[in-house]
Amino acid sequence: VGDDHADGVQVVPPGDEYDALLDDGWDMDIDLPGDAAISSKEAKALDTVNEKLAAIRIGHCSGCCREEGFNVKMKTPDLCTRCAGDTSDTKLWSDENNTNPTPGNMVPPCLQNLTDMEEMLIARTKTVMQVRWTKG
């Protein structure tokens, strides 16, 4: 198939460079415990947490509001209760009502495929700080 000792191929002997100084540990008599590091009750609790985390889904409304998040109440798989219940001609949270600050076709290409974290980093925020002075 190939020459193992071809030019430019380094042959590495088994073990590592510190075996000559520290020994390879073949004679170490280590008795590892056979039992688990956590109890069966803790393992069951971890399994329950993992199941609950796996069940969490992010809701995404494809209607006029385009809301996305953990607590979006969905009426159908693609519409939230707010969009499904709005029966007016001009939907309350639609582009026609000028309530959507950046309709999908107006988002610059460089901002269209951002992750949630990137969106949070560039989002406008309004910090409200309350300062109270007391005597004494």
C-alpha cells in the first residue's frame, strides 16, 4: 500500500517522551471503584431534568407578529393566538399597520442570519437606573 519509511514521514515509537523519565506506569496498582459517582436517586433526577430540557421548544409565529420565544402561545403549529384571533382587515401587528420596525424585506443582508446571541448583542436597550439618597 505505502512505504511507512518514505521521505518526510516521521516514525513515532509507542509511548511518549516522558516514559523514559517517569516510567510508563505499567506497574501501578490502581484499584478503581466499581460503583457510580452519583447515587441512583441523583441519576434519576438528572434523567428527569434532561427529559424536561429536551421537551422545551421555541415557539415561532409565522403570522404577522413574527414573535419567537419560549412562552409564545401557539394556536396552530404556525400561528400564535394573537395572530389567529385578529380578524380585522389590517392586522394589528402587521407591516401594513407600521408596527413591525423592520419587515423581513428591509433587513440588510449582513443582519439576516444572526444567531440569537448576536441579535442580543446588537439590540437596542434602554437602561433604567434608580438612585436613592438617604441620610445617615
